[in-house]
Amino acid sequence: MRFHNHLSEQQLTMILSKLPKPFTKHTNKEDLALGLGAAMYTPGTRTQISEDVRTKKFPQLTTLIIDLEDAVADHDVALALENTYVTLLEIDRFLTTNQLTEDELPLLFVRARTPKHLEEVVTKLRPVQHLLTGYVMPKFELENGAAYLHVLKRERAKGYQLYAMPVLETANLLYKENRLAQLKNLHELLHEHREMILNVRIGATDFLGVYGIRRKRHQSLYDVLVLRDGLTDILNIFGRQEDGFIISGAVWEYFDSPTTLQDGPVATKTLTPALQGLQKECELDKLNGFQGKTVIHPTHVQFVNAYYAVSQEDYADALAILDHAEDAGVLKSTYGNKMNEMKPHHYWATRIVRQAEMYGVLLPQKTHLDLM
């Protein structure tokens, strides 16, 4: 698996000065956390998932989450779990019959509903659990977090290489009188199990639902004051340099009708109204330190992934900062348009270089839209 796989090697070399490196679920945890990119949810009731993976219907897709929670009606939960099991069996068969290789397999996750449901899920999926990169743990808070992680720790002890992706989305984590104490205690819990935590995710739809708010396609999450306030504290507690986690951007829920997009599942360079809104939110996600984003539509996948390709200017600055970390305090940037400070910018530079390894570096004069 590699980012921007919908483009050929020749096409990529005309857009990127540094190509993204390949990865699988066995790649080191630090790179995987950065490399989740656009994580697309799909309902566990969909019967075409395995065939879509085999045929590479969405070649730009690198992370797929099979959802047994909000995308599935309560009366279909058992059906969705059975279908997920059959889906993974089919993918396993495709691998053993050389119809698919591990290098072509997106990172696969399953979202359970509760710790009790996760127990049922891992019991059912255990024969095919080796295909998964991990489990998404919704409504994650102090009351259920330890129970969620206990299930995963037990499965890891059996030899499965699995990671947790907790989702912060409950009212307790948004209400101001509870929030800081809850977030600090949750951080301590995740820190105790750091080796299992791939990243922390944000459930913005649930957060907004607490107040009966829904943003329009021309608005971003950062326009909603009560949510912006909550996101600020989440970033403050979970995004610190010394003991932080990778935090993914929240879901973008708007997409265009088939008549708006004429070129299939990959977004075009012409920004539709839904993609204009997504562009605005991606820019603010990056600025505020989020990495990757939850998506619910194929047209969003490459748009988000392209946004994390590193500009030539940022890459040059990052390399210069790391190259001169010991022998300079301040240097004029390679492009001659800004000041680079070795110590304050060191962590930023480290993240940019790691991001460049996963998403690539744009050639001068090229933009993210060239990767669409």
C-alpha cells in the first residue's frame, strides 16, 4: 500500500520530488499513526467490500473501517458482524490464492459498539483477525476505556498485532465543567497502554449532536464555538510534544451528487461546493496539528491524502532545521522568506520529514490539487 496509488509511477514523478514509501499493517507504529490518512467508514452490512478490495475499486484508499456501530441499525448488528466475518474470509482467500497481495491490502479496522460488543466481535473474527490492523473504540471515556483496552490487550497476548483507535465523542468530554479532568485522566489511561494506541480520533457528529448543531457545507467545525472550545482542550492534552498522540481530524459529511462529479471516485481539480468546504476544513486541521481525517465518501479520500503531501518549501526548511540543529540558532530559510529557529521549530521539522516519507514531497510549482 502507498499513498496516491491511483497515479502511475511516471505520473507521480512529474508531481513529486520525493515519492511516498510503501507500508503495510506490519510497518512500525509511528509511521502507521502518521500514515492513516483519510480513513473511510463503510457499513458492516455492505456485501461488496471484499470484491471492492480485490478489484481495487478505490486505488487511492489506504485505510478502511468496517463500521458495526452508527452505520448499522440496531436490528442489523448480528447481520453486520456475520457479513464482516464473511468479508474477511473472502479477503483471506484472495490472499491465499494470489488474487491479492498483502502489499495491496488497505489497513483494515472494525468499529465495535461497546466493550461487551467488542468481546463478541473478537470472538467471531478471531480466525480472520490477523488481517486487521486494529479496532475502533467509540464513545471512549473513563467508564468504558479500561474495558475496551482489556479486550485488545488479551488479543495481543494471543499473538495478534492489533492497535486501538479510541474515539472521543461523548457529552462528558465536551461539557466544560467535566472536560479537563476527564481528558487528563483519559490521557493517563492511554499513556499506560501507549504501545496499543495508534491514534486518537474525534467524533464531531456526536459532539455537535449534544447541542443540536449541524454545520453547513460552507462552514467548518472551527466555526462552531462550543466544539472549537472542546477541540482546543483535546489538542492541548493529547497533542503535546513530550507525551502526545497523533490526533485525527473529524469527519466531513458532505459530498456531491453523481451529476456534479464526472470522473468517478477520485476528486477532480475543479472544486465542487462540497470539496470547497472540505478544503477549508483540511487547511484548518493541518494548521491546528490534526493528522489525517475520517471520511465517509470515496471522493474525499484522495482529497484528504493529497493535502498531507509536503510542499517543497516546508521540506527544505525542515531539512535545514534538522541539519543545523547543533551548529546554529537562527537561519534564513532556503527560500529566503522566513526565519527558521533551530530549537522552537525542531519538533515541527521532525514531523514534516516523517510526513514527507509517508505522503511524498511536491515539486516546486505543484499543488495538492495536482495529486487529484
